[in-house]
Amino acid sequence: MPLPELITQIFKRKQKSYKMVLILSLIEELRATHQERVSFDRVKDRFLNYFIAEQERGNRVDQPPGRELWKDASKSQLKDIINSPVNALSQILFVNSEDNTIGFHSQIQRQLGEQELTQLERHANEELESYNSALQHFSLRGYLEGIMSEYTSAKRETFAGHSLGTLFRQTLPSELRKLPFLDDQYKIQGSVGQGNWATVPWLAIMDKRITETTQRGEYVVYLFAEDMSEVYLTFNQGVTLPIQERGRREGYAYLRNRTQEIRELLPLTHMNKDEDIHLVSSGLGQDYQVSTVAYIKYEREAVPNDEQLIQDLQNVIEDYRLYVNNMTSTGNEVNEEEVELLPQTPEPLEDNQITTLLHQIQSHIRRKGFFFPEHLIENFYLSLKTKPFVILAGISGTGKTRLVKLFAEALGSTGDNGQFTLIPVRPDWSDPADLLGYKDLSGRFKPGPLTEVLVEARQPENGHKPYFICLDEMNLARVEHYFSDLLSVLETQDWQEGKITTQDLISSTLLDTPEDQVKYGSLGIPENVFLIGTVNMDETTHPFSKKVLDRANTLEFNYINLQQYPDIREQEDADISADLAELNHLFLRADYLQLVDAYDANKQLVVRTTERLVKINSLLEDIHAHVGFRVRDAICFYMIYNERYQLMDEDQAFDWQLLQKILPRIQGSHSSVRRVLLNLMKVAIGNGGAGIVNLQDHMEDASPLYMKWAAGQTPPTAVHPQSARKLAFMLRRLEEDGFTSYWLS
């Protein structure tokens, strides 16, 4: 009997070799115990022992994060590593946290007899062997030719999560680091761009004694021509900071002088020492010409063999070593404190890292004694990733502000280092000046609390750090009055040189003095700033307009389980969040701004999601609450991120979006509102909705329906249970009070 399709597809998207090793470890333990559920700790031991044994045999395997050897991996590291494939395989695997056992879901178990288990074992072994075989063979020539062959067509595909990004950022640096002449003193870094494809992708080797950034100092770098006709192995200089500090004209003169000095100092044997390097047709071309000290050119389909390539690289590294030794021995090296302040190029994360990082954030929050409903942290993360403005709503004392603070703290953003700022909103705020600032009688600009954070966040040395701004009790004043400028500027987000930029927030008419113009001029919303508003809904607060709701995900905190107590076991592994503190802002920054950025690689998901929204929109039109392209795109982005990171199944993710982007738009007292709520209840319940929701009967009396969600009752099974529960409360509010709203139920 063939394996079910669900099982045959589990290795299609690999999380390194972890999925295959986990399945094999589980099968081994199942056979050893003849049980359907086995000890999760025993499976972890088998998982770890596999990697230790392979390394002891001298075979290349995936390395644990931050370690070279698996035998050095800590217990907490192993826990985080194995959580990644466990979550990725959640459709077929089940972990019981109460007795710490693992096994296949019962419906899967019924389909796995001994014959099918053997097939699965063979399938996992074949996938693992294929994966490991690729690790054993490194051909620099193959990589260079492959990049020149594939890069042009890759630029027409979605940037985020592309395999070429992994190749440049992880695979090639890892392979080069194994060469005997490249030891730990070298930082090896590759890039295909940030957010968008780079015109000239590169792979750099930097001696940490003089630089750890390609923006300044000297390094060895492979540069690929824009048309992918050739690749250059170069001895090069950083261009960005010299030009920023001196201006383009003086910066070019400085770089040319340094080039000549280095050429006179070093042999640079078999290298070209001229400006005949042609990487781009315009723009950055002259930057590369003036910054390149020497180069070797390799033409596409004529790249020499691996032996020659390795010898060329070794020769250039030897010249580089001589240069660095000369610099450090004569005292010309860059000051270490200065190096630490230089802007570093942030490293994007791989999709399969996200689940582990979110588990670490959850662990940090639990260790602080706070508990939030299942998937709320994942939902909060996806909401921030979709748009850097999120609203947390609910009754007082449910942990809204605390969630923001602890989430930021887990990422190393605290009030002490200025990366977390709490701004209490005052009831008398009536225009943007209260938040952004104003010009006083002397003509000087007085910055508001938000402006001060934005100025700090845009400093070059802070560009990679995430900054969180929490607007506490955001709706004590009318949000549309004091927040309108930020809402408008958020809509101007655009890509510029791989970064997300916006229009200016501060009008030039407010900046009269040169000091103010330098400090506050051209100040937009930096891509590393994330805005979260907490709101209560009572007689002291104001409702939200659709203008605000369209631009944010609204997370609700009304369902609280008071019987959650601190777990002493969570105090273990207190250093789990240490790795999180090193994360850069790309963990949260959006990868897409327009749907066209993501459509090609996610067409089927976008179409499925849009078809759902079209059906819902046809219901909402009756009460003029239907959504437009902005909401459609935001929901699609949320769904795409969820699928990429494999955080929830598709119905669960859409449930959050129905709850957060659609239901907050509904309010009123008319019978048409009741009809919309009942029809949406059908959607939320799913295929069985027609049998549970009787439009004719429930238009007169909906209590038999909404009472199914009353305390002590078992609600019907629903495809979107959270939305169904919310709709039940909204229906009850409409019947009992004659008016309903998302915010009042």
C-alpha cells in the first residue's frame, strides 16, 4: 500500500536535515518499544547521537547554531533545534506535553502498518543521503558558474526566502570557511540584497582586525557583473563611509590615493591593476572602479577549474594578510571602538529559524510569569511583520502593555537602551504636534516623544536594531486627530536601495535653524521602528474609524484564563533569550510592500485567500463595511508569512485575519447587521454552518445560536473558532442592547 500523499510530501521543504533525522529517530524508538507513543527525551537522544556519530566519522552535517560540534550543544539548544522540525511536522506528529511523549497523530498511525513504516523509513533515509551527499562536495567553479547562469532569472522571482539568498548568506561562507587558509580571524559574508535583489551580488572575506563591514576598510570580495557575464575576484575598499564622510568628489580622491598606496605596497601577482572593471552599465560603476585595488576576471562559461580558483584566492588572501599585518604593525589600523560603531550589514534570517526564535520569545515571557493564549505570540509576530503598526485591544489588566514590553525585551529592546519607549496618550491630545513636536516662540523645534525615538532609530549605528514604541491607552484621545500624520506617512512606504523608506514626517516649515534642519530634516519612519497601540473600550475612550482599522491588525485580549500559574520548570535555561538579543530588525521588517512583490511565488495562496475575501465582501457590502485592496494585500501578506514560517495551518491563520481585519469594521443596530453576522457565522463554522445557522429563524431570535457559546456549553466545531465565538458575542449584544460592535461585545 503506497504512503499517504501527506506523508510523501513532508520532506519537500527541508529544514536542513532535521526533519529526516527526527522521523528516523522516532521510527527507531517506536520499533524498540513497540508502543504508539514513546518518550520524547529518548527520541531527542537518538536525534543528537546521529549528528555526534556522523561528525566523529568525519562527515559533514548541519552544525548546531553557534557551535561547531554537536557534542557541545546544550540541552536548551537541542530543545530549540528539535522544536523546529516538530512544528514543521505537526500535521503528522503529536507531542503530549503532560507525559512528554511523541508519536504520530492517531489518523496517521492507523495508516502506518509495518510495511508503510518501512517505506517511510526508506524515504527518509533516501532524502537524508541525498542531502548529506550535497554537503560533502564543494565546487567553487560550479557555484560561480551556477550563480551567473541563474541570477538574472532569479531576479524575476520573489526575493524573500529564495535559495540564492541561502547560498550567498550561508552555504558559500560555510564552504569557504573550510579552506585551510581562511581561519577564524576572517569574517565571510555574502549578499544578494536587502529586501530587493542587488544589482551586483557579492561575497566578501574581511579580516576582523581592520573591518567587519563592506562599507569601510579593505577586504577581498567576489563581485558579479550586473549582466552576469563575468565575476571578479578583487582586493577592494569600502566606498559607502568614505563618500558619506568626505562627499563624492573628495571620497573618490581619497580612494584613488589609497589604491595607489596599496598597489605600491603589495606584489599583487597575476592581478590586474587598472580601472578596467565593468560591473554595471551606470550608477555605481565608477564607485567600483575607484575602490578596486586589483582584480582577476573570470568570464561566464570560461571559469577555470577548482584548483586554479582556490590557488588564485589563496594568493589574494596572502596579499591581504601582508597588508593587514603591515597596517596593524604600523599602528594604522582602525580603532576598535570606532569599528564597533560602524554600521553593520544586517543578516536576513532563514525561514526555518523563525519558529525556534518565537519559541524562545514565548519561553522568555513565561519565565517572567506571564501566559498568553495559544498562537497569540505567533499572531502578534505575523501582524508586526505584515505592517509595523498593531493595535492591542481588550479589558484593563489583561497584559496588553506587558506583552509589548516582554516581546521587545526578548529581542534586546529595553527602556534602558532606548529601544523600548512607552508613551502614555493624554485625553487632551488634539493634533500631531502632541506626538511629533512643534515650533516654539523662539523659532526652535521642540520634538515630541515619538520624534525623539525616530531620530535615535535612524542613526547609522542603530539601523539594524529594532525599536518598539508603545502608545498606551491610545484611544483616550481621538486617534484620527493626533495620529493622522503617521497613518498617512506609513502609506508612503517604498523600497530605496534595499531599505524601506517613507516621506518626511516633520514639515520643513517647522525647521528654521540649521541645527534643527540637520537633526530633524528628512525624518521619516525608519524601517526598524514598530508601533503598537494599546486600547481599552469604555465610556472614557473613543472608537476607531475605518481609516485606522484598515492600517492595523487588531488583537483582542478579552478571553482570559485566570487558572494559569507560574511553572517553576520555566525558570530553567535562563539564557535562552541570549541569542534573541543579537537579532537584527529584519526579523520583524516586512519583506513585501505591494502584492506584486509576493504574487509570483505565492500565486495559489493569494488566489485562495482572495476568493475567501470576495465571498466575505459580498456579505459586507449590505452594510457598507466591505474592504478594499489595502486590506486584501495585508491579509495576503499575513497568510504568506504564515505559510513560509509554517506557524499555523491555513484555516487558523485566516481565522485570526477574519477576527482582526474584518469583524472590527462591523457595527450598527439595523436588521441588515444581524443578517451579515449570521452569514459570517456560517462562514466561520464552515461546511456545517448551514445546518447550525438558520437565517429565517435566527433573524427573529438568535439566542439558540449564540447561547451555544455561553459559559458551560460546548460550542459547535468551527473552521474559524475564534471568529465564531466573537460573532456569537456580537449577536448577543445586538439582541440584548439593540446595538452591536466588535469593540463592545
